[in-house]
Amino acid sequence: MKKTTTTTKRVLLFPFMAQGHLIPFSQLAHLISLRNNHSVTLVNTHSNILTLRSILPSSSTVRLSSLPFNPSDHGLPPGHESTDSLPFHLFTPLFLSTESLRPAFTRFVSDALSSDPTSPLSIIADPFLGWTVDVAKDLGVFHAFFLTSGAWGSAVFLSLWTHHPLPWSDSGDLVLPNRPNVRLHRSQVTPLLLDGDADNNPEFAFFHRQIAQFCKSDGLIVNTAEGFERSGVEFLKEESGGMPVWAVGPLLRVPSTPSSDDTHIGWLAGHPPASVLYVSFGSMNTISASQMVELAMGLEASGTAFMWVIRPPSGFDFKGGFREEWLPEGFEERMREQNRGVLIHGWAPQMEILSHGSTGAFLSHCGWNSVLESLCNGVPIIGWPIAGEQFYNSMMMVEEIGVCVEIARGNGNESVVCREDVERIVRSVMMGGEGEEMRRKAREVGEVLRAAVGEGGASVRAMDDFLHTAALSFV
Ligand code: UDX
């Protein structure tokens, strides 16, 4: 079929239903929609479409299309179609429920093809939606997975799953076959991989299926920059058996213009440059009640000003009410009176906080969006990884880049953080020479990241190459 350069190229994007995935997918969709002759559609369930609409710039031309979905058919409470509103024990039903979207998605793609058979169409899907590869292959459409985590973290994750069960070293660590120097403590590996198997654990079987689908795709788009994660990109290519990898990041929300009318930004503005520690564990992770007390006591003893996005501890409703008993007695009031600390109960304007000059470091769970948002703003990280690939993000930033120091290395009860560690590490990053050096490196990394998405940057060229490859493959 003859194609001309002015033919509109259509791209369908399908993210998994979690804030940490919806945000970078909406940025990718918006970025592609800004290209000449590209028409972009984001597909999802109704309530996630509403979330995507709220994330996209109001001027965006990205189309939004909902697929029929009934949460209660999958044991999910009515209206609960994303990890953001679900307790952890309902994540597996949500993972499994995504497979029910296949018939409606197939119809959607096939209608798009028959409505305009000459205009190239490609699919960019979340790796948690592995079945989308089969839909694409059945209908002869180009398919890529978009990894919303970094290259290194994704490669370690892929390695853990593809080579499962992995060998243990004599010292009791897991050894990655293609990277024998990388040793992982068992607390840095999801319990699913340590104890689960496909026959008796539906969540294990789900991830196993996604990994099997992974390498059937035509390529991988990653939210990273090659100049920032060179060894991660190499590792990912190896682990995926030589798949094309397009590093198109960092894809970030543009912060709104900081306004000192905003309570939090106004509070930050009253503090000296790089003097406030921002503390947040992302959109779905929490720490235990006892760890919250240690963190609070350590922050108070450190003497540093801080802004802490605080949620109920693990085991309680993530979005439920907050109880004073979860913190040391009088902590919040004392911090407020001394103008030392602010607790944000609910959703924080994270991009605006990280881009404010008064923010000096980020105590983070090392979710990939948080990592990129911090480093793009030249803000170093104190790592407290909790789950998933967060351990590997943190490890890579400590060992390869020097912009992170870890306060905790593993999850759950295997890595207990005490108030003395919090005080010591926070002091050294906020007040000591170590922090100055980390801030200098973070500023350098920030320049590399911003240059990658600037005019003619490596990530822009990778995006050109991806779009060209996708359009050319349309027959
Ligand atoms: C999840 C996984 O935990 C993470 O490991 C993976 O890399 C991506 O998916 P999440 O835990 O939500 O993500 O963390 P993160 O990747 O940091 O994404 C959170 C996003 O929500 C960030 O863009 C952050 O700016 C935003 N956010 C979070 C807010 O704007 N305000 C908040 O209060 C909390």
C-alpha cells in the first residue's frame, strides 16, 4: 500500500491502571500528538480515562476512548479500577481483570483498521498488558511495550523472571546470570519470586505470562535517557534477546508556575535555598506504623526542615483518615509551631515542590517517576525503596551515579530503619559535604536529562526513529 509523508499516522496507547503508569503514558501520548501528522488515542477503562484527562494538558489533542469494564465482575469494589484506590490485596484481581479487556480492545483496533485502511496504525502498551501483543500480531499491527520504569530496573526485573529460579551465592545472595557482579539480598526481591510458583499463585502466574509475552513485541520504549542509563540500556537489550530499545525520556509533567498563594509553595518560599527535605513514598506504597515513628523521631532530631507527604501506615486504608496515634505525641503540632516541618495529608504538588529552589533533597521510595522528577531538578535522593524495581533504581543511583544514599536496602521487616540512622543520614545530606557533592552530581545529571529531551537531543532522535520504524512497518 502506498504511503505518503503526509498520511496521518495513528498511535494507540494503552497504559496499566496505576498513577505511576498513567502519568508517563499521558506524557508520551501528548508528545507524539505534537508531531506533524500524528493522531493519538489513549485507551482505558472509564474511570482511568477521567484520570488521564486530568493529567493531560487542557490543550492536548490526544483522544481518549473508554473500553467497557465492570469492576464488580472481577471482585473489585464499584468504581475501583486502579491501584490508587485499592488495598494491596486487591491488586491481583485488578491485574487479572485486565485480560477481560481483550475482546473490546480487539474490536477497537480492528474497527480503526477498517475505517481507514491506508493510514498507519501502531500500538504502544503497558508490559502488564502482555496480551496486547497477540492482538497486534493477529491484526498485523506494529506493537511496542512502553516501560514506565528505568532501563536498569526493568532489566533486573526481567532477568529475575526469565532466569527464575536464580542461583544463590555462598553468602546467601541472589546472583544474576548475565551480571554476576550484581548481588541481591533476598529482601530486595519480591516475595513472589522467592516463594511463588505458577501452579498455586495467580499473581505469579500473571507475571509469568507477561514475561512470556514481552519478547514477542516489536520493541521497547523506555522512560529514560541513554546518556543517563547507558549500562541499563545495554543490559535491557541483552536481557530481552536483542530487542530494539528506544530511550525517549525523561517524560515528565510540566510543573505549573509556582504560586506563593499555594500553601506548600508559600511555606517552601520562606526557607533558604536547598534547605528543605521533601519526603514521599509515591502513589501507592506506605511504611509500617513503627517505621513512621522512627522516621518522625529521626527527622525531628536532625534539625532539618522537611515537607512529608504522609499516608496511613501499611495495613490501613491508603486514602483513609489519619490518626494522631501513628506519630510521636505532639509531633505535628511541635513541627508546625517551630516552623520546622509540614505534613501533607493527601496529594502533594510533587513536581512544583521538587522544582522549588528551597528543596535540597528527596527522601523517596525510588519509584521511577519520582527519581526522574528529582534528578531533572538537580535534587539528590535518600533512598528508602519498598517494592518492585525500586530497589534496583536505588542501587543503580548509589553505585553508578552517586546521586543517592540509601537509608534502607530491603523491604518489610528485613530492613528496619532506626531513628539514629534517619538523623545521621539526613544531617549528612542536608548539612554535610556529602550532600553538597550529591547535589553537584544531581545538577550534572539534570543537565544530561534535560538535554536528551531538548532540541536535537538523543531522546528526541530515539522518538523519531521509533515513529519512523512503526509507520514503515505498516503494510
Ligand atoms: C509505581 C511503582 O511504585 C514504581 O516503582 C514504578 O517505577 C512506577 O510505578 P509509584 O509508586 O506511584 O509508581 O511512584 P512513582 O513512579 O514515583 O510515581 C508517582 C507519581 O505520582 C509521580 O509522578 C509523582 O510526582 C506523583 N505524585 C505522587 C504526586 O504528584 N503527588 C503525591 O503526593 C504523590
